[in-house]
Amino acid sequence: MSESIRTLRAGGRAAVPLGVAGLPFGLVYGVAAAESNLSTWLGVAASWIVLAGAAQLTMVSLFDDGAAWPLVIGTALLINARFALYSTALASAFRQFPARWRFTLPYLLTDQAAALTIVHYDIEQDAARRRWWFLGAGLTFAMGWWTGTLLGVFAGDLIPADVDIAFAVPAMFIAMLVPTVVSRPMLAAALVAGVVTVVGAGLPSGLNVILAAVAAIAVVRLVDVGRG
Amino acid sequence: MSAALQILAVGLGTYLLRVSAIAIVARSPETSDATQSTMRLIAPAVLAALLADQLFVRRGSVTLHWPWLIAAVVAGVVAYRWRSPGVTMLVGIAAAWLLDSAM
């Protein structure tokens, strides 16, 4: 087996727990899409085209509310604005990749792939291994999401009504957040971001999240620099 | 605009957000230590914001749903102690389900 394939599989293995976690998340979305007035194939296609759970769930509920298209597109992109932050975090690693990798791999850039990759790139410096690892991790999570979507859309009725899997979404964020917090500044950033998100609850969906993240990063950096 | 076109537009916009800094930084010099320190805060800040939004915000107002908050603490302890996303998810969902039926 070539080293590329070995590294691809290593990335995939690292993402298996989150890929499995993506299943119930995709299921929650699939059930919501099936119950909405969106056609079945469009609900499924969105998971391939957008590949971002929170934005897709919000779009489905906006479609059902009959929201105007600028509101739908604007809200979804606002929720996904955090990907620009992940893009910033990974940019210096990705700049070592050939263009065909640099412009295709970001399609697989999810919260899950970013959280795993940012930590992994601390210990992996080789550019070739870095991209194969990202491909393995990103695809593994995406496959969990796609499978969950299909199950939710086509087999959602089989879930007993009293079983609530909605907590899968916050549980996944907890599972991703805890291992990424490995220093005091990171803990401070997480706490500030959480508080600002709640304070900004009244802002349009997604805006509170991105504002809180940017504010937390700015505050922690300023305090850090101030301390010298 | 049809739903299909709106989904395509969001897909394209999301791809552009994902590729944004990666495309721009591709031709710039090595990043400084200060930039690196800032980059390292991105994942914890964004993930904590997403989590707080899930736990405390419902339709634009602050809502405390106690079974979920307790389940979140349980999941947090499990995540810290065992460092396994799979175990964290399973215990968290089970705790939320049990607490929701009990409370």
C-alpha cells in the first residue's frame, strides 16, 4: 500500500467517531427536509451542494416560512461565514499544496474536518501527508453526513416518536470543542465566545455566532499582547 | 427564485467562503508568530459559539432547557475524561433523552 493511501486511511480513521456522529446530525436534517415542502431530491442534493448542517437546517425552516430568497441566501451564508475563519487557520498549510488540491479540498472543509485538521497539523509537517490526511478526514465526516441525510429522508418515519436525537448536534460540538482547548488563551476564547453568543441572541441567526467568535479572538489576543 | 437555485447559490457562496483565505494567502510570505497565535484561537472560539447558540438560544431569545444543559455538562466531563468523540456523543444523547423523559 502506498504512503498516500496509508495517510488517507489514517485521516479517515481519525474522523470515524465524528463521521459516526455526523449520522444522527444528518438524520435530524433529513427528517426536517422530508417534513418540509422541499422536494425529496432537493433535500438530499443540498447535503452534497452545501455540506453544512446548521445552514441547511435553517434553510429548510426558512423555505417552510416562505421567506424571500435574499433572506434565505443571506442567512445561510452568514451561518457559514465561520468557514472563512477556518480557511484562514488552514491557509498557511494549504499554500504548500498544488493548486488542484488547494481549490478542491476546501469543498470538504466542515467544522469537524477543521477541528481535527488544525490539531493534527501541529504534529504533521509534511505537505503531501497533510493533504492526504485532510482528504481522508474530510471525506469520512462528509460520508456520515450524506448517509445520515439519506436515512433521515427515506427512513425517518422508522424512528420512534419519543426518541429525541436533536441533542446529537450540541453533543457533537462538545465532542469537537473539548479536545481543541489545550491552553489558557484557548479556554478564554471559548468562554468569551460562548457569553457573547448568548448576549447577541437577538441578532439574526448566524450573526451572533460569527460576531462572538471574532470578538473572542480579538479580546484574547489584545489581553495576550497587553501582557507582553 | 426557485428553491433549487437558492440551494445552488448557497453552495457556491459556501465554497467561496471555504476557499477564501486559502486562495488569498497562497502567494503571501510565511505567517508570523502573532498570526499563528491568533489562528490557534479560531477553532475553540467558533465551536464554543456554535455550542452556546445550540444550548441557550431558541428563535432569537435566550432559553434555558435544563435537561439539555445538564446533559451538556455530563457530555463535557466525558469528553474531558475520555477524549473520545463517539463516547461523548453516545453518553450525551442518552443523558439528554433520559433527563428529558424524567424532568
